[in-house]
Amino acid sequence: MQYILAIDQGTTSSRAIIFDDKMQIVDTDQQEFRQIFPHSGWVEHDPAEIWASVLQTCRDVIEKTGISANDIAALGITNQRETTIVWDKTTGEPIYNAIVWQDRRTADNCHKLREAGHEEMVTDKTGLLLDPYFSGTKLNWLLENVDGARVRAEAGELLFGTIDSFLIWKLTGNHFTDATNAARTLLYDIRKGCWSREICDLLNIPMQMLPQVKDCAADFGVIPAGVLGAEIPISGVAGDQQAATIGQACFSPGMMKSTYGTGCFALLNTGDTLVKSKNRMLGTIAYQLDGKVTYALEGSIFIAGAVVQWLRDGLKIIENAGETQAMAEASDPTQSVIIVPAFTGLGAPYWNAECRGAVYGLTRNSGPDEFARAALESVGFQTRDLLDAMMQDWQGSGENVLRVDGGLSANNWAMQFLSDIIGAKVDRPHVLETTALGAAWLAGMRAGIYPDQAGFAKSWALQTRFVPKMAKPEQKTRYDAWQRAVRATLAV
């Protein structure tokens, strides 16, 4: 039997998953790594810790399963997007920590660029907004603030990459990325399919730093036998949200998925049309296969599962995420506690980098159960914000169904509330590891052991469908209260 190894390099942990030839999970291994917060709104990772965690989980999962590395036909990579690393071309040593997608240190720079009138040009080329979320201004910050970085970059000594590119380089020595990750850098023209010289000049970025862009299913290089025990080709790469879109088999225009990890990311397949949003949604590349681009509308929430982590690590009112379902069920229904989890600002459709989190509606009786319920509800409310904005932009047709995945999607209470507040069916698949599955399918399809797009779509299997149960008047009352809380938070 042949197998596929998928690397899922996320914001808080790295995982390695082995899939069999039927796309079923054989085993997984996972390692968390440090979150570094040097200043308010700054978020960093140590690239050496990311690399070590990836290498160790891959080796451990191979050892745990007892599978011979020779039987691994290909490897796929999916990754936290936008996170930015610059490293020495010769030694491979990063010049600074990885600046994480959540990081807001370049908010002032983005504001100045908007004030100077550059956002329309940037959005037209990239589909993105001038926001510190994306890689371009992070890279500019590194070149301007790390001693000697600009001189070394202009001399051709430094390379830039998102996490996928860094891992490909560490594993094979090749400086590649895929179209979905390139599309999130703020530097890639997604209409023309190339790096934008105009934007690179605007941000003063030497283009020789940038990786070569490939299809999502392509030959990214071969891992030497000394690394994992056998020569293994890297054959599939996609940013985590695009990989989840693929893993959810959202291959037809109008299909939509939402992934609940650290953040929440909703993508709507728009086919060969790049929709220009009137509601500050993002235009992006959903996937690129055989040179053909499929576009998507995307809405991004910075804090989803991370609000549950905050209950655990910040407030210390839970020991594990699984407790929140029972706590929400036990909460006082007469209370209306609302958490606006703007810990690093608010994403779509607000795009406010400066506002911070707030809690509303506290009473003397508010306790851990009410906080747990409010945390889970905040995810549903934010998703409603995204979907309302998306559907105003999208003029096409589509089934009124949202496919969900990610760790928080396993929480039945949260998914029922999501269905209630968006007023639509919510479908949870049999395989919740859709991000890793998407990367595995890309690699396995390229290797010739997995079915084509149509065959993969037929294999998608429903586990649970949640249908709206909340009465329309209650839904309106609850969502109106959320919107008032957001307005108050933005006004501070």
C-alpha cells in the first residue's frame, strides 16, 4: 500500500498526518510551540522551533505507524498563511523571528499607504486590502528594522518566504511557493499570475528575494533520504484555508466553507471570476491546478478558537476546550453576556487594527458558564458578519449551506448556534481534518494514487447537518445586540 504524508503547520502547533490510499487517516502527531508577544499587538514565532516541530512530528508519525518511509508516495504541505520569514540564502539562518499573520505592528505603515491613495491599486492587483495582516508590510518592516537586512537583501543574500516556502527550502533547498500562498503576500498580482513590480517598488522590496510560484499540485522538489528515511517528493502545497476549501470539495461556484482554528476563515468559490468586493471582503485564489486559477471571496476573523484558548490560558476558567459545550448548555439563559474578541483588532468586514477586545452585559451572576457561552457565540456572530457581506458581493447562485471544519467545529453547541444565527444549514463532514486532507489530496492526485477532482468531490461524506431552530425574532434580537457591541468596541 502507498501512503501520503501531510504537514499541517498551524499557528499554535505543527502536525503530521499519514493518509492511506483511500484518503483515510492512519495516524497523526502534533507538537505545540511558543507564541511570542514582544509588545501589544505583536505576535512572533521562532522559525527554528517551527522547523524542529515539523521535522519531529513527521519522524514520529512514521515511527508510530510502523510504515516504511519507502511506502510514502508523496508529501503535501499546508500552512498558516501570511506569516513572514526572511533567511540567509547560504546558511538558512533566519534574520529575525517569524512575524505571524496576527501581528499588527505595521498598522501605521498601512494607514500611511492608504492615506497616500495606494489601496485601490493594491486591491485591484492582489484582491487584498492594505492591512498589517498580509506579508508585504511585514517584509518591509524586517528590511527597515533588522540591522543590515536591506543591504544584504539588495545584494541577493536574503530570501523571503511564507511558512510553506521556508519548509520547502529546509526540506529540499528549493525556493518555491504555490499560487495560494503567493496570493496572500500583498505582492502577487492574482490577475496576471506574477509578482507585482509596482507593489514591490512601493514597499521597497527587492524582487530577487521572492520565491518561484507554482500550481498547488506540482513538483516542489524531493526530500533527501537522510531526512525522513526515504526520498519523498513534495507534490502538493496550499495555504491552510485554501487547503480546507479543497478538502471540503468546494469545487463549484457558490459553494462555501468556514474553518474554525485559531481564527475563522470563510471562503466562497467564485469560479473564474475575481469578484471585487464592495464590503471589504478579500478576493483571493482558491486554488490553481494545471495552470488554471479558481478564485474565491474570503472573510477572515482573527480570533475564533483563540477565544477558547483565552478562557483556558488567560482567565483559567477551563482546562480544555471540550468543557465549553457543557458550560454553554449550563449557562443562565436570562443573561446576555457578549464578548467581542478583538484581541488583535477586528478582521472582515471591519478591518480595524487598533481596537481591542471588550465584554458587555456583565451582571453579579455572570460566571464561567456565561463566559464560555459568550465565547462560542462570538464565533457565530462573527461568521454572520462575514456571510452577510459575502452574499451582498456574490451575485451568483448557490445552495444555502455552509460546510465547516477545524477544531471548534466538533463542538455541537457552537455549530447549532452558528446554524441558528446565520439562518442556514451547517454541514460537518466525516473527516474534520479537511485542511490536511486538502494538502494530502493535492499530493496524492499529483502522485497518481488519488482520484481526480470529480472523483474526490463524490467521496466527500457528511457526518452531521445542523439546521436552524432559533425563531426569527430572537435571531434578530441577538444579532442586533452583537452589532451594538461591535459599534461600541470600535468607538473606543
